[in-house]
Amino acid sequence: MIESKLPHMGTTIFTRMSALADECNALNLSQGFPDFDAPQALLESMARHVMAGHNQYAPMAGVMRLREQLAAQLALHRHIDSDPATEITVVPGATAGIFCAVMACVRPGDEVIVFDPCYDSYQPAVELAGGRAVHVPLTPGSFALDRDRLEAALSKRTRLIMINSPHNPTGSTLTKEDLLYLEELVDRRKLLVLSDEVYEHLVFDNGIHHSALQFPGLRARSFVLFSFGKTFSVTGWKTGYCVAPEALTMEMRKVHQFVSFVAVTPVQLAVADFLQAEPDYPATLAGFYQHKRDLFCAALGNSRFKLTPSSGTYFQLLDYSAISQDPDTELCEQWTRQHGIASIPISIFYEQPPHQHFLRFCFAKSDQVLTAAAERLCEI
Ligand SMILES: Cc1ncc(COP(=O)(O)O)c(C=O)c1O
């Protein structure tokens, strides 16, 4: 009936694998969501605000009390100054924020650098804005930034670089040197940056999350996206925020106000209450998830998989090359049906997948599920 604007896109892999996991009654370590609940106080606060009648539109840029708490969080955890009035916008999920930021700055003919394997919402947003995604692979194996390949991919049309650290699907993180390098690069080439930091608090082994907001040259040119879904284990609440300099924020808000206009009111009030009462809660997440990662990795000690413990996010890659040479897309379906364990193939996050054999497993699951999943994996 209409010519598709996204002819190459089907249903996302997350939807397909979760549906298959349901159908097969498999342990679902595919889609990235926790199988446990958010802190009780946050849930109760949400219910209280709904029952108190806080159910009408919030201000377009977000409830001010929440934005003030977010500015306080940035100062507390990262020593970042931000103006809640002009630089912070509450959005209905990081995905929506990414879409609005891309729409605000990418014009037809612009090129946008994305790093493969790349979160699946980036390219469609770029294409719908009329731009072209230029894919730069991360270094195979380590999934580190490859500066030579990045420089080779830049052109006069490059407008935006999209980065993601901690990185989904690989669990790698950008180093301070990477960010210093990017800071120099975007200043030299007058580029914009979209920094997807939704897993900012999930960095392990005493590692530090380096935010683009902490580097003045990046701070001046970046949209930085965060998600309450990840931080508070409420992915279904679909709320997050964008921090950007005033001039970029103004343009992003022009799009946001006509995409969704606002984010959900009681969610904003509940998160504001919770952060005010428990400002240190986000700092507990690294230890909590590191325990889960370690449990899962240790339980796989007798398996035939090769693994390097993930340094961030709640995803663990398993290298299955000692078990099979089949494509990851086939194997993840086969294992969901045969072994009752669902994962995500990482080749689908590439424009041109290299020769490698990785599946992604989400460890934001109860200890019992992780143990049961590892037992099944050890039998393969
Ligand atoms: C890298 C990355 N960015 C963005 C998102 C989306 O966040 P939200 O659910 O807040 O839209 C996700 C969710 O999985 C993600 O992994």
C-alpha cells in the first residue's frame, strides 16, 4: 500500500526471541530486562502518585523537581554541573530521546558514524532523518574503539558520531583515553556526538564510567542519554532523560514536543521522590550486577564456551566456536527450542558481521534462573 521508509527492517530480534522463548517455555536470557522488581519504595511512590491524582500532562521538559534531582545526581556521582532548566529534558525512554536528538540534528545527506555491533535503534533513526549511517566495526575480540577505522570513515558530510558505553551487546566500555581522543576529534572536525549511557551505573571490577559530560569538548557538542528503565529495573516504565548544552537541548525539545510532548507524570514524580530519599542507590548497582555476572560466569566454568567477563552492562557474551561453527542467528533459535535457553545473536547488530561466534546472554535475572541457565549451557 505504501513504499516502506525502512524497507530492510523487520520485527526486532528482541521481540522475536522473547516470543520464541515464551512459545518454547525457555529460560529467557535474550531481551535485556530484569526478572526482579524495582525497589519497593519506588513502586509504592508510583502507586501513591497515581492514586493522588497526578495523572495529567507534566511540563514538556519534565517535572522540575525531578530535573533538579537529576542535576544533583550528576553532581554527586560524576561531578558534572548541569542546568535543570535549560540542559535536562525528561523523555519517554532513551530510545525516544535518541530519536528526537537524531531528528533534531541530522539532515538529508548527512552521514552519521555508528560503531558495530550497534544498538538497533540508531540506524532507523538516522535513516528516517534522511541521513546515512556509516558503520565502523569495533576491534574484533576486544570490541575496543578502532581509531584508524574511525578516521577513515569520516567525510565532509559526517555530522554526528553515536557512541555507547557501557556497550550493548558486547559489555565493553570506552576508556578515558578514548574519550579524550573523541574530544579532540569532534572539536577538530566540528562534529556532534550522541552518547548513549543508559548502562552508566553498571561498570564492574572497580572500573569507572567515563561520561561524555565530563570532557568539556564533548560536553559542548553532545546529547547524552540515560534511562530509568535500566537504573531502577523498570524497563516497562519507559522513562529517561537527555542532557545537552542549551542550544542542542532547545532543538531536541522542538522535536520531543511533537513526538510525545511529555514523559509519564507519576513515573517522574516517583523517581524524584526515590532519588531524593535514596541518592546513593545507583552506586549500589555495580556490586549487585557484578555478583550476578560472577555467578553466571563461574557456573559456566565446566562448559565448552569461552568467555571474558563483561566489564559493563548486564550482558555477557559467550564464544561458542568450540561447540559449533553454525551462524549465531540459527544457533540461538535452535538452542531455544532444543535446550530451552534463549539468547541474542550479535551478528544482527552489524552491517557486515565478521567471522566470529558469539551469543549475548542477559544476566539481569534471579540467581536461580542464572544457575539453571548455566546448567543447561554446560550440557551443550
Ligand atoms: C544501548 C541501549 N540504548 C537504549 C536503550 C533503550 O532504553 P529505553 O528502554 O529507556 O528506551 C537500550 C535498551 O535496551 C539499550 O540497550
